[in-house]
Amino acid sequence: MTSPLRLTLDGAALAANWRWYAARSGSAACGAAVKADGYGLGARAVLDRLAAAGCRDFFVSSWDEAAALGPLPAPLSLSVLHGLREADLPVALALPVRPVLNTPGMVARWKAAAPGRPCDVMVDTGMNRLGLSPSEARSEILSGVRVATLMSHLACADVPDDPMNRRQANLFRALSGLVRADRYSLANSAGICLGAAYRFDLTRPGLGLYGGVPGPGAVALPVARLSAEVLQVRPVSAGDTVGYGATFVARAPMRVAILNIGYADGYARALSGVGAVLIDGKRRPLLGRVSMDLIAVDVTGTRVGEGDWLTLDPDLAAASAASGVSQYELLTGLGQRFARNWV
Ligand SMILES: *Cc1c(COP(=O)(O)O)cnc(C)c1O
């Protein structure tokens, strides 16, 4: 079977993006978040390529994701960010993977089930998402626990001037002197860009590896390129409309190509009027609304015909800014109908 839509994935760009974050991590080790199936690109394929580039520390959200990756060969390390529910114990004890303990209950569960075995611990420094409170982290509940990585997560790292960044880093710095761990880790992609005070021993980029731009000053090579086959090219007269809701009205005669991709493939409906294909390096705008399985683009004055393949504009940051859909959602929403091809 040949799919009428493709996801072309650039392994060299992925590795180059990781090296960019590794260089900005200074002497800290640079890991990689591969949760949500490697942000939609395929966790296994991403992990193998990043390991080959030198990455050692990987992070997923759930034990399902860890189990799907299987035991990783040393010296690779995998941590499960969402911690350890009672139901997770069998798989957690069977895999060489560390839970990131987030609550006193999780700590007690791990102490009882795997005494002495290393784990990671998340401490909440102000985001009020997952993690022990600072006072819980300093208390006796962690006594006897071998903490491989003590980590925290930044709430506003994509806004460099937000005073919350410094508050969180200062609190985490203080905790690092009070809670014993082999390593300390604070920064995601955007956090790495905030500078040396955020690096600690280990960084955890995600978005930036996959071609996203987490904030000012970051650069990324596009990793995922979508292309779709033209199913039909039709002439449209002045005054005709295109697509659901008849939202696009042609002002002049034009040629319109209908492509096999839509919001069910993760090509967000919010990209209506925003997205574009690239033809000979030129942006050609989408016309009208994104359908579930189809989009229409203006191919007036080109030789594009039925059966041709067109590539969608891969600029994630621009698509996000224009559509209001976060770069994270644009990536993780990518559907299952693509033929995936690493180059
Ligand atoms: C997802 C996640 C990351 C990676 O964040 P990016 O913004 O994608 O770089 C790092 N740490 C934790 C705890 C996460 O949940």
C-alpha cells in the first residue's frame, strides 16, 4: 500500500539540534524528552538517533511509553516523569527504568517495593504541577532513598524576563544544597537558553530537538516535513468559493489543488488561512478551511497537476504564531496515517 501522505524525518537535523542544546548545556549532560512518542515523530527512532549522537538520559511520561521502548542498553538511562502508581509497580520493578517520584505516597511505595534502588525525584518550585513541595523534599521522607536525579520544572522559561525563572532557579539551587542526589536537573529546551544558572548537572530538552523554537535566541533545524499528494486540480472562477463554509471567495480565475491531508492527520484546523505549501521555494497559501482529510491550495501559474506531491511549509514557530496552536500541539498531534520515512 502506498500512503498519499508522508512524514519525512531528518535524522541529521535531529542530531544537530541535540548538539546545539548539548553545547549550550556547558558541562552539564544533555538528555532528551521522548515522551508522547518522541513528540509525535516516533520515540524509538528518535531515541536510537539521539543515542548515536551521544545522548544518554531519556525521559518519558508513562510506564506504557517506557515498556514500549523496552530495556535500554547501558549506559542509556530512562526515567518516567509521572512517577509510580500502585498499578505501575510490576512493570517498574521489571524494567531498568527509574520512576520520577512526585508525591510522599510514591516515595513510600518505592521505598517499600525497591529498597535502595535508585530513583529520581521531582520537587515543585512554583509551577504547582507535579512534585514534592520543597519542605517535603527536605524532610525525612527521603531518608534512605537513593536519589539519582533531583529535578524541578520551569513554568515560564519561554519568557526569559519573567521573574519566576530566577525565583525557581534560586529555590532549586538552595534545595540542591539540602537534598542529596547524584545529579540535579532543572532546564527544558527554553530553560537551557536562559543561561548557565539554569544548567545544573543535566538538562532535559524536548521541543527544540524536534525543530521547535522554544523562545528568543533559539535556533532549530526543521526535523519533520509533511508532504501530501495532489488528488485533484480544478479551475475556479472569480466569485466561486472553496471549502466548508464557503469562507474563501476567489477574486479572479485560479487553479486550486486538493491535497490528501487534514486535521485528522494533525494538520490543525486553526491553520486555515495560515498554512501554506512550498512550490519552488515560494509559499502558496491554503484556501478556505482545513477539512478532516483534505486541504486546498492555490497553484495558479504553476505546473502542479494530479498525482504531484507538495510539501507543507515546515516552519513550526511561524505556523504556531499565526494560528495560536502551540508548537508542541502541532508536533504531538501528527496522526498515524503518514508513511514515515527517516532520511
Ligand atoms: C516535557 C518535559 C521536558 C521537555 O520540555 P520542552 O519544553 O519540550 O523542552 C522537560 N522536563 C519535563 C519535566 C517535562 O515534562
